Amino acid sequence: MNEFARCLVPDGLWDITESLIPVAPKRAQGGGIARSDNRQVFAAMVFVLTSGCAWRHLPPTFGVSYQTAHRRFAEWSEAGLWAKLHRAMLDRLGSAGDIDWSRAIVDGASLRAKKGGSLTGPNPVDRGKAGSKIHVLTDRNGLPLVLAVSAANLHDSQALEPLVQGIPKIRSQRGPRRRKPAKLHADKAYDIPDCHRTLRERRIGDRIARRGIESSTRLGRHRWVVERTIAWLGGYRRLILRYERHGHLFAAFLALAAAITCYKKLTN
């Protein structure tokens, strides 16, 4: 593996990823072309995520064809590899005491879907053009705990309950696994009865801004953390515009970006 690919996928990241990669499907008897090296293929995927380039523009530096990289990405996405990798990173952070459960923050961001497809809809903030929305729930420090993708016309409040339910059981430095923050902060878009009920039923502190009562600036001192996390995810250029027709493949890129973000926290 060349030095450029090794920089994209350092040994620590690869060691965790390699242990989670599903077993390759068996080939029919008779042999055929040898399967490309998994680490080189994974480096190609990370390059597409970070650079935003089309699969067909993948440089030959990685030693794999773009068809192979794309096919393997779809194969691993179907196997749920990226969600498992994100979870593995969170478990390591939790074991080290680096997840702050005292507060969680939730928010969403819209982006244009160039080719339409599943999990897209008319974007109300982009003249009704086809788009998707990214939903993110973080801990107090901005570590992404759970993410989701929806059509751009889905109201933010409708994503709150699935996000809260989707928080995985994460290892703790001491005691049992944990999946419930002490309280949750959100802006006024989430100020509807169903959102308050969701938090009340789970005994999570309700810090949703009230319409007509609380100013946007007061709770912004806590909510800026999730906006920074969304900006971090926007640093992966494949997430700025959606090119995937299949929503689950775009969600796979999002999960991979979250896993790498958590890995960077591990190494720091």
C-alpha cells in the first residue's frame, strides 16, 4: 500500500475496521481473478468520501478499479459494516470515559439530491428541488451518537423519536452500557407535544426551546455543538451534495463519516 492510502487509513483505523468486515462470498469453482485487497479498497472508499469525487474518477493510485470499489462499498453497506464501525468507535470512546452523557443535542441540515432517488423530497428551503435531510444527535461535546437520513420535506420534529430510540447501548468506563442522556437540547422546531412526550416517557430532561417564550440565543450556547458536528460532517465532501440514488448508500457514507470522526477523537 502506498503512503497516500496509508495516510487515509492509518493502522489504528484499519485494525478496527478489518475485524468487522464480512466474509467475502465464495466464488464458483474454477478460480477467476483474485479479490482486491480489502485495505486498498477501503482506502479508495475513504478517498471518495473525503474528496467527493465520482467513483469513475477514482485515481489509479489505489490499485483497484472504481467498479470494484463501488461494488464492495455496496456489499459492505448491505452487511451494515459502517453502523458496526461507528458503534465500535463509540464503545472505545465510552470505555475511555470520553462520552459526556450529561447533555445531548439534536439538529438537522438539508442538502440537494442531484439525481433524486429514495429518501428525497421537495426541499422547502431550496425552491422545492429534490433534497435530503441529515439528522444528528450528539453528546455534550459533539460526538455523533446516532444519525439518520430522510426526505428534505420531513419536519425536524418527526425525526426526534427515531433518533432517541436509535441511541445504541454504549460501553461505560464503569458500570453497565448506557444509551440515555440526562437531558436533551433542541431548537423551537422540536417544540411540539409528541417531542415533549418522547422525552418525558424516557425520563430524559426536556430542554427544547419554547416558541414565544425562550429566546433563540439563550439555548444557543449549548446547541452550537451539534451545528459544529454538522460542519465536521460537511468536511467530507461526498456529504455536501447527494449523488446516490439509493438512500441507504448515502446513509452508509454518513455512518462512515461519523465513524472516522469518532476515530479522530480516539487518537486525540
